[in-house]
Amino acid sequence: MTSRKKAIINLLTREWLLFGSLAGLIISSLFLKGVPRITKADIDILFLLFSLFVTVKGLENSGFIKNVALRLEGKSLVALKLTLVTFFASMIFTNDAALVVVVPITLGLKFKNTEALVILESLAANAGSAMTPFGNPQNLYIYWYYNIQPLTFFAAIAPFSIVFLIILILCALYLSDRQHHSKTDSEGIFFGKRGLFYMAANLVVILTILKVLPLAAAMVLVLFILVFDPKCFKIDYGLLLTMLCFLGISENMKAIFQSIIEHSDHIFLLSSLSSQVISNVPAALLFAKFTSNWKALLWGTNVGGFGGLIGSLANLIAYKIYISSQEDVNVTAFTRKFVVANYVFFTVGIMLFYLFKPYLY
């Protein structure tokens, strides 16, 4: 196989969701004989997601997130600490960014059962990021699209994250009693002015998402970073383009079907199950056009983040980091454990929705 063919295969493998969404946009547009309408609200959402990616990249580049993780490292309960770091970091810095930082740290600690901890961290990232409007892309979209109040949003999804946090703590305590790690020197670690700046920048974007600050605040911030630190613009543009494509697809699908699915059971199950096929971010973009029942959609797409590898991009990140960094890894065995653990959480998530449904409505 030539290097060009390998490069094409690698590109298709890495950006399969982007190419799939682009194909779906083209096919649905040809069917309707017209291009979809992208609204100003859609562009605002994409810009806020872009701004969040930029500030999180700044935090990564400054070493801020890594330093936070290393400061919490110690001789005991390391699995619990890293799981909690992943859970709470994903609430603020997004699930993708939390895993990009924490998983490599975990691999460097030489646990006896590293793969179990990596799986636990991927589950923690999905569970923790569900708690905030800015923890993952689908939450940001749902929060902004439906114009939800912060406390209303937190109240709707809190049972999901809190119950899974308890489960994760129990699992991490079980691992902590059975693992050892090599001590990492975390003395003398400091955050630095750059890290503090991007922490403040991330807060500005968060306040903009929560509509405490105007959209212009994030615009000025992004322009400032572009001038003084352009390296922060090396972000996942494929995800942004994918979301743009699915905004168009969802608008096309709305025009094709012209019906609203109002039943909470239907929208919950459809969004959670479709996430297993198209990932939870596109599922949120698609079904938002069909329903006003944002609570069922919020739960469905976050439950859908568990399950298969493509349920959430965070799953793929944790999986790919572990597979690519381990020379003697048994890919089949790890994949089986990863998927089984995720589907256990997926099943629990479905049960939690029906358990807390009276509370939600």
C-alpha cells in the first residue's frame, strides 16, 4: 500500500463523521432541490463552541490542566483522584479536553490495570460533562437553542450526573485498592500567568454561554488571542464543520418530515439510540428541530454518549489514545471491556431516565 493510500485511509478513518455528515447534507439537499437555511442563532452556537475550543487549547498549551491533575496525584487513592479530576474537569473544560490530558498522565503512572482506569475515565468524562451547558457540544447546543435558564438546566440533568458520580466513586475505590503507580514528581508545579489568563478567558466564554456577558465579549477575546497567541487556533475544525453539516441536515429533515415528536419517551429513546449510530452531538442537532421537549433530548443525547465507541467523540479519544500508546495491547480484549462497560452505563442511564421522569416533568 502506497503512502498516499495510507494517508487517505487514515484521513477517512479519522474524519469519517465529517465525511458522512457532508454526504448526508448533499443527499438531503438534492432531495429537496435546495440548500438549507442556517440561522443567526446557529452561527452564534458554532462561534461559542469555537471560542470554547480556543480557550481550552490555551489551557492545554499552558500546562494548566495537566498541573491540576498532577497536583492531585499522591500515593493513595490515585484511581479515585484521577476519576474525579476527569469528572469535574470535563464539566468546565469539556470532556474531550479532560481526556486528552488525564489519559496520557494515567498511562505514565504504570498501573497494574491501566485499561480499567482509562475506561473509567472515559465514563467519568461523559457523566461529568453532562452537568453543565458547556461540558460538551450537544449540551451547549441544547442550552442555547432552547434558551434555557442555568438553574433549570442544572436541575434537569443533575440526577444523571450525581448518580453516575456515586457509581464512579465506588468503581474507583475498588480500583484504588488494587493498583500501584510509580511516583511522579509534582513538587514545584505552578500554574503560571499564561495558565491563569486562559482560565479567565475560559470563564469569559462560559459566562457568554450562560448569557451573563454579551456575545461581543467572546468575539473580542478571540480576536485578542488570534493576535497574541495564534497557536491556540490549532483546534478540531473537523468537529465544527461536522456540526455545521448537521445543522443543515437537521433543517432539511425538518422540511422533509414536517412533524414534531412531542412524546418524551419517543424523543429520549430515539436520541439515545441514534447516538449509537451517528454520535450524540449530531443526534442533538438533528432531533432539536423535531421537538420542544429539551429535557428528554438532553437526557437522551447524554445517555447516548455511553454505549458504542461512536456514541461520543470522547469515547473515541480515550480509546485511540490508549490503543496507540500501548505496544503490547490486546486490542480485542480492551475493545470488548470498553464497550461492555459503556453499555452497562448506557443501560443504567435509560433506567435512570424512567426513574426520574416524574421529577423531570
